[in-house]
Amino acid sequence: MKTETIDKASKLQSLELSHSEIQVLEMIRSKRFLSIKLVIKNGEVDVIEGLERMDTGKRIIDVLKQHDYQNLEIKQSNGKIVCVNRTFRKKINLPTNTKSC
């Protein structure tokens, strides 16, 4: 599985895509997200927000520990949790190109 991810990443890089474009495509291809929102500053992707439906059987405290920046929407009916949606924010850190002397 790990080599498959490396192969996919190298294929995407060979298309001369930026780091942020690769991350967006990986999120789309994972098919986990109901929606993906991009926040663009100065013509570059600054933040990616992803909305995903969570398993209702997970403990809320465990879900809270998964990401530093997220919003949770919990829907309850007849005393039972019927839907948990999570929107998380991911700041894009552009890779730094280091030059050797």
C-alpha cells in the first residue's frame, strides 16, 4: 500500500503539478469527502477544507483528537446520534527547495 502511494505521488509530480495541487487531487481521489473547499491567497492554495461524514459509532473525544482545526456537526434523533459530519482545515505548507553548496 505504501509503495502504491509513492507511485501515485511520483506520477502526479511528473505532471509538473504544484504541492497544493497534488494534495487536492489526493483528497478527491480518496473519495472520503462530501465536499472540498479551497482558500486561495495571492493566486496560490493556502488552505484546504474537507467535509466528511464520520462513522456514528466513534467516540467524540477520539474524533476531536484527530485534527487540530475542525468543526463537528452532530445530529441526534430519538436520543441516538444519527449523523456526524466533520469539516477540517489543512494549511498548505509549500515545500522549501534547498540548494546545496
